Amino acid sequence: MQAPSDKEASNELLELPPRPRIWNRSEPHAPLPRDTEETIKEATRPLTDIPDALGRSHVQKSLSNNLLEMIAWDLMETLTAENEYNQHIRRFLNILLGDDPDTAHMELIDVYNVQEAAHRDQLVQLVQESLSRSDEFLYRISKSRDKVTFAIEQRRQLKRRMQKANDDQIKHH
């Protein structure tokens, strides 16, 4: 048996097997169900006026959906839990540094023992890094929640304006 030459081997690599097709172009596609077609037509037809927009189910669902409120609530629970954790880290750091009034009288580490002092310094550095990460997480979650609550308020204002314009339009007709 002879091994294929380099040229034959490269030709084999270039000839990829045909890709399987999801559908055959020559076969007709199954039509969409009638209610799906109607939904698509309804959702994509141009808006004529505000009552028309308010009458569409997908607009009503968008304006009354409470998903943003649920996200804001979850973010608030995350903020609360992380803040509690952050306070524990701060207290632990104060104890390590000897700045905690409740434990200042206790000599937790022999400052004259170089090895214990070095371990304490390493521990302090780790706790400070953990505190820094927790602070950053709190900042980012807080900013995210602010943006979600801003979006909630914007949606409320849009809904009020649309309803007011709708009411005004009905009064004039």
C-alpha cells in the first residue's frame, strides 16, 4: 500500500462532504397555520392612530408586562444580600486591623511574631480584595437596577401619554 501523495491528500481535504439541508428547495414548504399568518399580518400592519395602537394585543402586552418589575425586585434582593455580605467583610477587616471597638482589647495576633504578622498581612490583603470586588458588584447591580427602574418609568409615561391621547381623540370624535 502506498501512502497518498501530498497533492492527493490536499485534494481530499478540499472536497468536503455535501452539507445536509434543512429543507429541499424543490419541495414546497408547509404553510403557516392560519392564526400565525393573521398574527404576523396584524403585528406588522402600519399603525393608523393611537387607538389603533392601543387596540393591538401585542402593544397592550408590552405596556402591561411586569417582567421589568420582577427584574427590579430580583436586583433589589441581590443588592440587599450583597450589602449584608459586604458589611460582614468590613467588620472582619476591622477586626483584623484592630480597629473594631468590640475586639480591640483582644490580642488576636502576636505582632512580635514575624510569621504570624506576615500571615495576617496576607489575610488582610485577601479580605481587602474581596471587599473591593464586593463594592464593585454592589455598584454594578445598583446601576443595573437604576436603568431597569428608569425603563419602567419610561414605559409608564408612554402608557399614560398614549391613553391621554386616545381619550382626547375619542372626545373630539
